Amino acid sequence: MRHVQPWLRFYQVQVSRAEEILAWMEAVADNGVTFWTPSEDRCLPREEWLTAIQAWMQEVWRTIKWRVSFSIRFDDLPDVSLDFSVDQFDDRNLFQIGTLLDFEFKDERHLVEPTIQRLSVLGRTLYPLTRPWLGCIDEASSYSMLSKDVPKLRLKHISWANFFGPAYVEKYGRDFLLGLPGYKTELLPDGGVFHQLSPTFVARSEREAKALRRQVIAYCADHGLKVTCRAPYVIPGLTPQPAPKEPVTDAEVQAYLQQALATTLVLTDGTRVKPISIPWDDLTARQRQMALEAIRQAAIAEIKRPGRQRIRFEFNAIPDDLDQMLADLAGRDNPDFEWAEVAMGEGL
């Protein structure tokens, strides 16, 4: 995992005038936030906000009607710069606040939880002002909903925090939404429903995170809905890693990986399937990296395979770092490259 992108998104917000966005900015500022120009060259005083909004709304764009965009910073997190933007398309719009916290070139792990918790406060503050059809707080690259899905009232993903507006409540039912597994669900004043998966964005353990995701997906499946759910997130260095139950040597892990990755099944339609069972909780940090690298090399070999057929990797468990690595390598929703978690025994 190279980075995390904490993001608050509100879809189909109720906005048509600059004064409405000004009210949102004032509410955000009242929560200890300063506004900056997009280039972050200077802080904007309140008396300039309305003029700046109006200038943005008069810009000519090819693919959208207008866009309003600023940078913001929390007073108590001055090192975190976030985007604040509103995009108006012909038939839909999107309001969002978010940022990227880097793990590779500088270690910003300690900023993940404080940032997401402040976005949660802003979400609760802004929901009654923006009146969205749907809202979420999640990791941006893991979120599978598109802005074009919302006017059709689709529900394809359950985020770490979810704001279901009255239109979604009418379609999916108050009881169903209030029954979503997780840490908290409650009715909102306009008849909407708020749902939060866990107290923290960063998982307290990988086992607990996986169990919660499975519970959410199974609950939705029982109600005829196929959804994805990737929160809460396992972040190395933040999520405690369990000690190995029965230590194995690096050589044993390497030999097992070679044997497991050498096995390929071919289905009648030509799909190549690699079943891989790894006891992730029993591996040391070094052995975990060995396993990830071995899987990555096997995936690259399949992608480069001459005349290759569709490939499917099946795992007994898919930790977040494995999921993200495969997504970075092949892209999500790639019809020729799939990975899935299936029931199987653990190796080693």
C-alpha cells in the first residue's frame, strides 16, 4: 500500500447559486478550516469567497457546466492539504473534499485517522446543507460508485461511512438500510439514513475487518443486492499484525509458494485458474512480502503469456495489500484478469 486517499463525496447535491456554496464554505470554516487558492499560494479571507465562487462558476468548460475549487486545511492538521470542489454536469453534480496521504516517499500514516475523523465531522455538518441523494466517506481508489449511478438510484458499494438520502431510503427501505451491519446506523432529520461500518477507518485487526466486510456483503446478498465493501482498511504499521502461530522458515515459505503458484487449472471456456491458499496470519512481515512478490510475478507472467486466456486467481483470503497490488497491476473490473476469495483450506 503506497498511499491512502480519504475522501468525502456527496452526489446530486442541491445547488444552483453561488450563495449556497458560500454557506457550505462558512459551515466548513466554522469547524476549524481555512480556505486557500487552488495553487495554495495564499489563504483566502472570507470577504473574497463569494467573488471567487462566482468567478469559478463563470469559467467555460468543455465537459462540465461549471466547477468551484479551493484548497483547504484543518487548523490542527496544517500539514494536510485537501481539495474542496463542486462539479456541475448537465444532469448531475458532485461535491467532494479529500486528499492523498503518502506512505512511499514520506510516512503520513499517522495522519490517516485524524483526517478521516475530521471528514466525518464535516460530512455530518454539510449533509443538511447540501441535501445529497447519496454520500460516502471512503478510500477514493476503492470506491466503485460513479456519479452517473446515483440518478439511477443504484447501490453498488458500502463505504466506511454512508449517507443515504430520502430517495435511496424510499427505494431500498428504511429497515434494510438501518439493518446494515456495522458500528452505527441512525435516522437523519430529512428521513435519510446514516451508516458507519466501524469506529475507526483503520482496522483494529485484519481478521475483524474481513469478518465485517463479509457480513455486510452477505447481508446485502440476502436482500438481492451485489455490493463491494473494502472498509475498514488494514494499513501496515497502523493495524496490529498477529504473531505467527507456528513459525515456518523463509525457505519453507518459498518452496510452498513455488509449488502453489505452479498449479493452474483450465476451465472449459479456456479460463486459467490459479488456486492459492496462504495462511497470511501465520507469516512474518518478511514472509508476507515474499508471498506478495511471488504472486505479483505470477500475475505478470500470466499477463505477458503469449495468446493468453482470461486468468482468475483464487485465494483463501485476500488481505488489503494483496487486493491493492493486484488492482494496481491489472485494474479493477478487468474482464481478462480476476481475483476472488473462495473457501479452501490453508496451506503450509
